[in-house]
Amino acid sequence: MLILQPVDNAPWLAPYAYGIVLLGFAFFLFRVFENWYANAYDKPLYRHYFVFRKLDSKQVSILENEFLFYELLSKKEKRQFQHRIATFISEKKFIGRGGIQVTERMKVLISAVGCMLSFGRRNYDYGLIEHIVIYPDEFYSKINDAMHKGEFNPYGKALVLSWKDFEKGYQINNDNHNLGIHEFMHAMQLEARKSRDLDSTRFAKQFQNILKRLTHSEVKDKLDETRYFRAYAFTNQYEFMAVLAEYFIESPKDFKSNFPKLYTFTQKLLNFRFAGY
Ligand SMILES: [Zn+2]
């Protein structure tokens, strides 16, 4: 028989308790500093905890042969990019529709476009996307009873793409049309509205800066005069950001020389500080 006496205090526990309190306090201070840093410098203190996943040689050769952005990265960034793509591929479900067979090439290239747009973020894996649905060509969408090249459906947690148009989007990399970037931006923007992490907070802040900038009369006049952004951008704020991202990714130099402030805000919003941007 064992009778345990209730103990009011267990002195041997005290050092551990102090330790835990101290650790908690250190963690709290770190979070305060991290938030201050992100706000002051418009970028996260760090983007990676661990980089350990690798793509296999076939996947890497797809990037090397077909994805220019990858070639522009440093050795370290390439490792990070590979890790992110591998994680993305393992987390998302790729589904072929309309008779298309999902290939490794499709998975790698779609993931590469998503991870490229989110490469400056810590949170890069698009929590609002679970399924990537691929059609061979334009597809019928019930949402507005029309043919679509792509859509992001937050209710079905699905990013839907016409493969033909996706391919054209990233292969012709200077015409400011990039279907993948466009649809991934929709998912990122909606996530920014729903989340409170550092990346979403930065998104919201820079998005406000962009909106404010658009109300300046000199910017308005220049937009009217040059018709720089295609008309579709002015459908609503979501389409504007999606089109802005396409221009930013595809012709940064041109964008910067036409609208330097808008460019800087977009760059900060994405924390896009690599590959010569
Ligand atoms: Zn759109």
C-alpha cells in the first residue's frame, strides 16, 4: 500500500518552474522583437527554420531547363527553393480533369510558379489551397456560367488551371500575362485578409500603400495616359493585385521605370529581394 501525502510545495521543482517562466519570457521578448523588426524593415527577420527537402534529379532538370527564375537564384536560394517546392508538392493534391493526365512536369512547374511568388515570405505554402485542378484547355465554370482559363475557388479550396494557358503564361515571360502568378496571387490576397501572421500583416500594409498611391492625381493621370496596366486590372481590387503581380514578375524593369513607388510597394509586399528584382 502506498499512501501519498499531499505536498503543498515541492522545493525540488522550483528551479524548473523558474526555468519555464524564464523561457516563456525569452520567447515573448523574441516575438515582440520579431514583430518590431518586421514592421520597421518591411520584411521578416528570417524566412526559414530548416531546409532539408530536396527534389530528385528529374525534377531539378525540369527547373533547370524550363524555369528561368531558378537559374537566377544563388546556390543557397536554390536549396531553399527546392525545399519549398518539395514541401508544396507533398502537401497539395493534384487532380487532372477533362482527360488530362497529371505529370511530374506539371506538378513541378505549377509548384515552382506558386513558390516563386511566395519566395520572399516565410509562410509560402498557400493555406487556402488544398487541390490543384488541371484542365487541358479552357474550362466551363459554374461560378459565372462562362469559360475560364483559371480560377481560385476558396470554397472548394481549389486552384483551377488550364494547362495550355498556364504553360503559355510562364514560357512567354515578358508579355505581362502569367496565369499561374495571377491565380496564386488571388489565393495569397485572400489569405492576407484572413490571417494575422507577419506576411499577411505586411501584405495588408503595402496593399494600403498601393491603394493610396493610386489616388494621387499624377498616378491617375499617368495610368490613363499610358494605359500601362491592361484594362482588366481595374475590374476590382483583387484583379488589380493579380494583374499587378503579373507585371511585377514579368517585366520588373519596365514596371519600375513607369511607376517606381508602386513597384517598391509591390516588392515590399512580396519581400521580393532576389534574382535581380
Ligand atoms: Zn483574376
